[in-house]
Amino acid sequence: MSDPTILETLKKASTAIYIVVEEPIAKEISSTMRRAITEIETLREQIRWAPVSERPEIEGEYLVMIQECHDSVSEMGICAYETDDFTDELGWIADGVTHWMPLPSPPPQESGE
């Protein structure tokens, strides 16, 4: 089953449980499934590669995919996005950026560090 099919199946199951089973636990299960589906959809949107034609809404650092113009090699890197351009660590405009995504949040700091 592909990922989109899994979510559609969960949505149908959630609705069926809510309609068919008239126990309070069924409503709780259905509600929990709906919240899980919403969370999955939100996370998917956060980790999807966006084409460069869809510019980030805010300035900051992003993970980017760069297609080198001299060969067919693609590489990933971190670039800053500011004033409508992606720039490298030296401040040069990064040519060849094809896709971008937000960087993940840093891991939580453990107490005592």
C-alpha cells in the first residue's frame, strides 16, 4: 500500500468506526485516528522537497538540492535564503538550486549539559 493509500484507508476506517460502532470508545478511537492523520499530513508537508519556483516565506537557512551545470551530479547543501536568492556560506548566490526544504529542529538538549 502506498503512503497516500494508507492515509485514505485510515480516513475511511475512522469514519466507519464512528458511524457503525455506537460505543463511546469508538468515538474516541475515531477522533484519535483523525488527529494522527492530521499530524502525518502536517509532517509530510514540513519534510517535502519544494521546487525552487515555490520560494520560502521567510528568510533563513534551508537544505537545498543543487544541480551542477557542468555534469549531471546533484548535491545537497545548506544555503541561506534572503532577498529572493539562495546564497552559500561565502554569501555568493547559489546557482543551480532546484529544490529546498526547511532544516529540521535541533535535538533537545539533555539536562546537565
